Amino acid sequence: MSDHRPVLVIHGGAGTIAQGQDDPGESRYHAALADILAAGAACLAAGGSALDAVSVAVDLLEECPLFNAGHGAVFTSAETHELDAAIMDGATLRAGAVASVSRVRRPGRAARAVMEAAEHVLMAGAGAEAFARRHGLEMVEPDFFSTEARRDQLRRARAAGQVALDHDAASGPLDETRKFGTVGAVALDRNGHLAALTSTGGMTNKRPGRIGDSPLIGAGTYADDRTAAVSCTGTGEAFIRVAAAHDVCARMAYGGQDLEAATRAVVEESLPSVGGRGGLIAVDGRGQVAMPFNTEGMYRGLVRPGEVLNTAIFGESRRVPASAR
């Protein structure tokens, strides 16, 4: 059947508000989110699958240095980059993921290649890079991901003895030194299929080898046509401990909760019980959307092809008519 109203939802990380930082203004983030949503909406409007739509969106998020994924990824304590990504197809429960890669230009594409061409679900490090190379994905030198802004961020984190810690602040855009730097997308296509894709550069000043929730199916990423598609962002260890993305779907499947109740229970109850901070985006098979977070803000946006698109950082969203794009 082809009677579903397609929808795409994206996020660019959750965190606290900047305090006197020399950050780009909020308008730059809104503009970037809107452009990415417009590209994803065009894919869905042309009959593209949910998998294709989330891939288009995360491709662009990974290429935008405002967000911590791909170009513009944060540095580890060893001044290296370790990127992770995962994708899941709600129609078949197929999934693919890569972790700790540093030479694959678009980790989201590598995760999809694992899903479609490997007998495994999760591949890491040099093995994942060799697989990506064999399947024709673009490879780059590790310094491709580096930006001076991220290097300065590492210096500040080192000086403060922090690993992307959270804090309270007063006003401004999200503080990039204390933001949970993950990007993600979830989508419902016209055939009623769901998909989720999450990608991240990790945590500033983290120990080399640390892997968070983003590439772990059921923790940071999950999709099932029977319930929902979910992409998370936050303190990865906490999301792993409560299996956050799958828990949303389990609450719907076994507990009878709707999407709003299930996502809020995870973000407002399960995560805080283990010190978890962050948020998630989700869409169910009926096209209902949820974007809860327990931080001061979360970069996020929503679009249905042909309708007004919305972007937000804090509580209120900006509406951009399709005709204006």
C-alpha cells in the first residue's frame, strides 16, 4: 500500500546552552537543519524509501562541521578521531554498524554497506575500514575530519579535565564543549516502512577505544515497523545500560504505550535513574513523532514532504514553508 504520509525527523545532538562562547549563532544551526530536512523530504517525495531518506540526511549531517559526525568530528584524548554509525531497517530488522573508524569519509554509508553486504551486524576499526574500501566507499586521511574549532575544544576540555561534561548555563546556542555530539535521522516512507540511522564522532577527550551507544543496535539506534524508529543522543554509557532505543519499542509492543508515553518514560525516568542525559527522536508506523530530551536543548527538525518544515534547538520551533526553500 502507498497511503502513508512520509515523514523525516533529524537531530544534531543534545546538550547545554553556551555561555559567552565564540560559537556560530543559532541561525546557522537552523539553516543547516532546514537544508538537510529539505533534501530528505525531496527524497521521500520522489518515492524514496525510509532507508534512503535517513541516508541522505545523515550524509549531509556528516559533511556539516557544525555537527559532531564525519567532517568536524571531535578529538579523542590522543588527538585522533574515532567515528561510529549504525543503521536499521524496520521492515526486515536488518541492521549494520561500524565503530572506531578513522578513514571512512561517511560512516553512515559504511554502516549501510555492512547491513546490505556483510554477514555481520557490527564491524570495527581496521576490519571495518578494509570492508568499506572493498565496497567502494570513499576513504580519506584521518585529518580530513579535523577542524581547528574541534582542536580548540579538545584543549579546553583537557585544561578543565573534562570528557564532554554537562553544565548549567544561561543563554545562547548549545555549548559545543559540553554537547552530546551525535547526529541521527528516522523516517517513515509512503509504504509504511521505518528506518533509523545514527552517526557520531564520539566524546571530546574520550579514551581511545571507547565506544558509546550510537553503533549499538538497541541502545542508540533501533527500528521496527511494528512499533517505531529511534535515534538517540546523550551520555552513551547510560543509553547502553537501559537499552534506550529498544526500550521505547518494547514499551509500545509489550506495554501498550503510545510513542509519546514510551519515549518520555525512557528520557524522563529510565535514563535519569542511571544518570543519563540527552534525548532521542522517534517516529511510529502511523507517522506520529516524538523528540523528548532532558537537557537544556537538542538540535532537531521535522518535515513532511510538501508541508512546513520545523527546526528547533530549545523549546520552540521555527517553521519554514516548503515554498520558501
